[in-house]
Amino acid sequence: MIGYLEGTLLFKLPYYIIILVNGVGYQVEVPLSTFSELPEKGENIKLYIHTYSKDNVLKLYGFSSLEEKELFSNLIEISGIGPKLALNILSRITPSEFSEIINNGDLRRLKAIPG
């Protein structure tokens, strides 16, 4: 399982990037929060990775912070929340905002997130 990647940012579009590590390009899906923090193409990048495997599908999800990665991992364990919705949630709220929403019981704010 891949848990962390460090390499050169080869390509980037909202929601996915390619990181070149020792001659191998890894396609990694990222939330907009991580995308907005990315360096320019050709620069060094470091991401925490969640390796997702289901039904013969292997995908890598990358996050700029360990807190984002852990929240993503916890979200996809909830019935009805898959990786796409979890990325959407992380694209709109930070892990600390998520904790605040849960602690305050403000589920209305979560329901407002599309997906």
C-alpha cells in the first residue's frame, strides 16, 4: 500500500495530478483544497496517499495534510459515502470545520454539500 509520495509534479488538473517518482508517473486524485496548494509543474511535491482498492479498481487519493487523509479514510468507511463524495466534502470544508460541524450537530451544513 502506498501511504506517501514525494516527487515532481508532472501534470495537474482540478481533481487529479500526476507525480513523477523515480521514472514512474502516479495518477493521484486530490480534493480542491489540496489542488489549491500545489506547486507549479516541474516542482517538488509531497502528498499523503490513501490507496483505494475495490472490485479490481486501484486508485490513489492524495492530500496535503495527514488530517485530510485521515478524514477521507474515515468518511469512506461510512455507508453511502464513497471516495467521490468524500473528496467533494474535503473540497468544501477543512478537517477542523468538519469536527466543528459534528460537535455542534450542524448536519444542515453537511447536507448542503452536493453529491
